[in-house]
Amino acid sequence: MTTAHDPCAFCERFTTAKHPEQAAAGLGRCTGFDQPGRPEAFVAWDNAPCVLFKEARDRAPRARYVAQQQEKAQA
């Protein structure tokens, strides 16, 4: 039996705000792994969800971002 999971991009802790270069490359900042004194944690939009995954309420803009990244991957 296979169960499908949403990628990291659909997590509430995944953000592309303030990091346009990383967002264009398909990376987002994971606020769940932020710790004082450590560099920001960037993850790929299509990573498998981790234990910190919390489904985002704002799915529409995230779905557009995922669609854009999928188009880039196919090109």
C-alpha cells in the first residue's frame, strides 16, 4: 500500500519570503529548523515531509509555486 504525501512546499513552516534567489532555485526556508546562532535552513520544495510538517492553510499560492517548479523541472 502506498500513501502519497504533500511535499515540503505545502508545510506552514516552508517560506520563500525575503529569499527570491533561493525561491527561484526551488528552495525555501524551513522555519521549523531555525535555531539561534545557526544559519538559516533551506530545503527543496519537493522534499518529503519531515516530522515537523504542518499543513499550511494558504494552499493556493503554494500550489502555484509547486506548479512553477514542476514546469522548470520538465523544461
